[in-house]
Amino acid sequence: MNSVLVLAVLSLFLLPVVCRSHGPKVFSVLRYGAVADNKTDNTKAFMRAWVAACRWRGKSRVLIPPGSYYLASLILRGPCNGPKQFVIKGVLTAPTKPALFFIDHWITFQHINKLKIYGGGTLDGQGASAWPYNNCRTGSCKPLPVSLRLDFVNDSKISNIKSINSKNFHFNVFSCYRLNFSRVTISAPEDSPNTDGIHVGGSGDVAIDTADIATGDDCISIGPGNKGIRISNVVCGPGHGISVGSLGKSDREEGVSGVSVVNCTFRGTLNGVQIKTWPDPEAAGGFASDFMYDNIVMEDVDNPIFINQQYCPYNLCSAQGSSKIQISNITFSNIWGTSTTKDAVKLECSESNPCHDIALENINLKGPGGVSSSSCSNVHGRSRAPVNPPSCIR
Ligand SMILES: *[C@@H]1O[C@H](CO)[C@@H](O)[C@H](O)[C@H]1NC(C)=O
Ligand SMILES: *[C@@H]1O[C@H](CO)[C@@H](O)[C@H](O)[C@H]1NC(C)=O
Ligand SMILES: *[C@@H]1O[C@H](CO)[C@@H](O)[C@H](O)[C@H]1NC(C)=O
Ligand SMILES: *[C@@H]1O[C@H](CO)[C@@H](O)[C@H](O)[C@H]1NC(C)=O
Ligand SMILES: *[C@@H]1O[C@H](CO)[C@@H](O)[C@H](O)[C@H]1NC(C)=O
């Protein structure tokens, strides 16, 4: 009887201790001097909270409570001791003074494994202050910050975060493996320059699921050197669509393989699903293969299905000719809806390296007045009815 009582009393004291030691240690930015007045520069406070959380042995968490926090650019580096969380409940506001933003990032996470970024908060890139400086077309080009960069981050997850009005891309993923995005909301005006939603480069096993993206450039862009990119349940628009590329701008580029885009909707976008390569015949080595586009709705899209091996914006091509990027094993299936142009399906492949194993299955895209057509150059593959517009693949 007594020993049972002793045990019961002991466990009353021990239980909370045991529980606490299992939960992550919390490092609130407020304890490191952050002020949520949307004015005070919180860069050092965030940095100190991160360094402390990163050093902590075991699971720990940087917490940004509700409120608005002004923040200049910063790099949050690993490696860390154990899994880390970065919980954004508040709104982070980026600088608007040009002297503070001619740099390639706003917030960068680097060399970290097992990172989770979540919390329902917002990254406000204050893009309107920087878009007038986006004049790369004319050749004079200073860097503008990507709102959130992930470099060399593995086994990690970004969920339930909102990004608005980035100055450049919203998210940039470089050399990350086994990374998941889910429930991310992205928004910027339709005419904001270069505001790609999520750009992925040199990475593998990246999943983007359940995202609502409205922006001025590609909703999602997939650059060279990617393998295994799974995109699902994304609503894109306005924007330029979900693009692989542009590829073949430089020599000895790595290829892209294993991309899937499923259960997505495009609304009023410039392109739907697109693969674009520069026509430079000198750039060799790259390829695009093993893609699956399935179960996609197009609503008033200018170019719903587009393989473009003559991609040359603003006539900036270093050389005119035929792309060396080999495109193969690409399936477009269960794609329906409306196109604002007659040419709903455009498969314009390279003369020197024609596309092969391109498949169209169960397509129904109506153009203006219900009339649509498809155009093909240098394409080999097959189609399986019903396909409207009628397939031009042979
Ligand atoms: C923070 O201030 C900026 C102006 O610098 C403003 O655009 C933004 O809406 C403010 N954010 C919040 C959450 O009040
Ligand atoms: C991340 O994963 C990649 C691929 O599995 C691996 O090559 C790299 O070393 C990993 N990085 C770290 C820091 O563990
Ligand atoms: C990412 O999602 C996949 C399922 O799609 C899951 O198996 C994996 O554990 C997730 N990884 C992380 C780091 O959350
Ligand atoms: C896509 O939708 C189908 C039908 O609703 C569902 O069976 C499938 O699991 C979904 N795939 C993904 C990756 O969400
Ligand atoms: C074609 O790509 C699909 C993925 O979309 C892959 O499962 C399949 O194995 C590839 N086929 C060949 C012959 O490589």
C-alpha cells in the first residue's frame, strides 16, 4: 500500500520532467531581444536565437510568436546538434531600402539536416520596393533577394507557411535531398518580375504537395540537375505555369529525370505544363526524361501543353541553332479544360535531337470557340484516344 502510494507520488513529480525532456527545447526570439513592432531591426536577435537552438543537443525549436518583425538578410547555418524546428507564427517584413537588398537572399538556411519550418506565419518580401530594379533584360543586373533559400538541406519539411510579394523568387531550393513542401501559399502580382514561386535546382527527392501559387513568373520551376521531383495538388495562377527549365543555357549541364505533376489546376496562366530549353547547339550534356503529367485541369491557359526547345526570351540567345538537350519518355495524360489560344498542344522539339517516347492520352483541350489544334516538330511517340486537339505525333 505504502509503496504504491510512494510510486504514485513519485510519478506525479517525475512525469512532467520526463514529458518536458521529450519535447523540443524552445528558443523564442523575444528572449533574444526581438521586438515585434515591425520596425526594430531583429536580424541579430534571430541570429542569436538560431545559434543557441542549433547548438542545443537534441531537438529544439526557434519560435517566432505572433506579431510583426522587421528583418534584414541573414544566413542560418548548420550543421546543428539534432533536429531543429523554425516555427513562424508571426509576419516577417523584409527591408525596403535598396542599400539593404542588392544581395541574393533574404533568409537562407544552409547545411542542415532534419529541419522543419512551419507555423502559419508569413514572409512579406516587400517586393514593390525592388521590382523596378529588376532590369536584367537590359543587361545591367544587380542581384535581388530570394525570400527563402534552402541550400544543402536534407530530410526536411516546409509546411503551412505563406510568402507574399517576394523581390525575386519566393523559395529557392539548391542541393537539397528528401525535402517536402506542403500547404504553402504564395502570392505576388501577376506583373511582378521574376517572382517564381518555388525554384528547385540540383536536388533530389523533393515533394511539393498542396500549394496555392499566384505569382508573376513560373509557379514552380525545375532547373538542371534534379532527380525525383513530385508535384501534386497545386493550384497555379496567375503565373507562367509549372516549368522544367530553362535547360541548356550552359555547357556540361546535368539532366532532369523523374518529374511528376499530378492533380493540379492552372487558372489563367501563360503556360500550363512546360519544358523549355535554349536553342544553343554548344550547350551539351543535359537531358529531360521520365516525366509524368497526369490529371490536370486547365482553365483559360494560353499554352496548356508546351515543349519549347526554342526558348529565347528577349532574344538573349548566345547562339541560334538547335538544342542538344535530349527530351524523352514524357507522358501527358488526363488533361482537360480550356485554352485561350487555338494551339493548345505545342510540341516543338530539337532538329538535331528530336524528342522520343512522348505520349498523349485522354486529352481534351478546347480553344477559342471550342476549336483547338496541335503542332509538332521533331517529335516521336504515340497517342491514345481520346485526344482533342487531334494528335500530331507520329
Ligand atoms: C510592416 O511594415 C510595412 C512597411 O514597412 C508594411 O508594408 C507592412 O504591411 C507591415 N506589416 C504588418 C504585419 O503590419
Ligand atoms: C544530403 O543527401 C545527399 C544525397 O543523399 C548526400 O550526398 C549529402 O551528403 C547529404 N548531406 C548531408 C549534410 O548529410
Ligand atoms: C516527405 O514525404 C514523404 C511522403 O511523400 C514521406 O515518406 C517522408 O517521410 C517525408 N519527409 C519528411 C522529411 O517529412
Ligand atoms: C490524385 O488524385 C487521385 C484521384 O482523386 C488520387 O487517387 C491520387 O491519390 C492523387 N494523387 C496524389 C499524389 O495526390
Ligand atoms: C518512363 O517514365 C516513367 C515515369 O514517368 C517511369 O516509370 C518509366 O520507367 C520510364 N520508362 C522507361 C522505359 O524508362
